[in-house]
Amino acid sequence: MDGELTVRLDILLMERNPGFSRSRIEGLVKGGWVTVNGATAEKAGMKVSEEDEIEMETPPPVPAVPEPEDIELDVVYEDEDMIVVNKAPGMVVHPAPGHFTGTLVNALLHRCPSLGGIGGAARPGIVHRLDQDTSGLIAVAKTQRAMDGLARAFASHANIRKTYLAVCHGRPRLDSGRIENLIGRHPVDRKRMAIVERNGKRAATEWRLLPGAAKAGGTSAMLCTIETGRTHQIRVHMASLGCPVAGDAAYGRPALDRRLSPPPPRQMLHAWRLALWHPVRNRPVSFEAPVPADMACYLDLAKLPPPDPFPEMQDGTK
């Protein structure tokens, strides 16, 4: 753009779209809805020229109140205050652009009519999420008291332990380790996450190789315990270790996926175990979700470890 008149991207888009505020434009850029010359826009304040090919999409509005839907759920635990579900791969947790129906929230509202409005109308009861193609355990609050308790636990990372099972390509140099850094939006592809030096959120993952548990050649079975719960955290961390999750379309190695038999239909990541302090009954509880069939074919299930000793937890009322 040497010699060309340049202007900030957000200002140019506001001129072309008078009904959009700067904050709305910035949100669309951060969400990956704006491209410049075919590439996802890096930031709202980037310099562009009138000659650049700029395209902006607007996601369809999300219904303010999700509708109940009769969808079968694999319920691991339920009482008056909370429900723990083994989420199937492919299911979205809550309504979002492109996924207004068929979500976990839609199914929960049908099963638990009183859930509506707990913690907000759009995402009732939801205190943590799993990626669409990640299977496994997710805890949902059914009362406001449980919502408050679970929200505190997930925000502080206290009195809770989340353990994931992953099938990864390659083998790490060490048998165990800890990764701690900042994770934020990828500087180019805004739909992906990346390890960043600033403008990110702290992310900590403890990982352990499970010797002999991986049946497929060239893969490793990994146990990942996350202290934080950032978007795509385990997938980004395993890729940074040189052992991306098999079947991961965003951070993986498609050529290696094609060598597996069968090729993985989705990312081989499963929220396997969950231990936490019950937010109302004030006692420790723990859960385990069976390894789904599409992932079990790559593992020797007999060589998976038993649950670790229950973590030391304090009374949730304190």
C-alpha cells in the first residue's frame, strides 16, 4: 500500500455501514467475520486502503431464549441442584450463530424445565463448556445456589479437577510435564487460538504420557489435567508440545490422520474425569465418562490408569 491513502479498518467499515457502531465492528473483527484481500482481518485498527477487497459478514442473531427440545442425554449424575452429562461429540453446548437448535442447553431445558433463567436466559446453568467435537463430562447447575457455587469453583480453579484423555500424534520427549503460558486469539486466523506473549489469558495444563495405552502406531495416549479452562487450551498445548491431538482440524496434522485406521472422525479428546466439591451438599463428588467408541479403537482400555487419589478439598461453604 506504499503511496496509497490508508485508513483504519474499523473507520472504513463504519463509513460503509452507518448503522454499525465501532464496538460492533470490533466485535465482528475479533470474531473472524471480516476479511481483507481474502485473509481474516488481524485487528480493527489495522491500516487498509480503498483499493483493498474488504468483506464483512454478520452472524445471524441468536434467539434470546432457547427452546426446549426432546433430545436424549447420557446423564451421569443428577440431583435437585446439579446435573452432570456425558456430552456426545458433535453436540454444541449452547445456542450460537449457526447452531440455534440441537444443543445441550435445548436438551437440558426439556429435561429440567426449571433450569430456564438460572445464570441467564441464553445459557441457563452453564458454567463451563466443551468444544463441539470434544466428548465427555460437563456439569450444569439446576439452581441459583448451585450456579453461584460452581461459577466460583470454575473461576478460581479451586476445589475442582478436570482430567481429559487425548490421543495424540507423536511422542513427547518426557513422560510428563506442565505447560503454562498465555493463550489468546491467533494474530491472523481469528477463529483459532494461539500461545501469545501479551493480550492473552493464563493457561495451565499438566500432562502425562500413558505408556502402552495407545494401540495405533505413531500415536500417544495422554492424560491432561487442566488448571484453567481456556478456549482450545489442551489442543493448543498439545500442538505446542509437538504432539497435536489426532483428528484436530485446526491444530493437527491431516496427513498423519489419514494414516490411522480408521481415520479419526473428529478430534480425539475426551473430558474423562471430573472431581469437584458439590456446590450445595458440601461434599466431594467425582465422575467418569466411558471412552466413546470412536476414540476407544485407538486405545488399550485395560491399560488406562485408575482415578488419581481424590484431591484435597476444603469445605465449599468456607
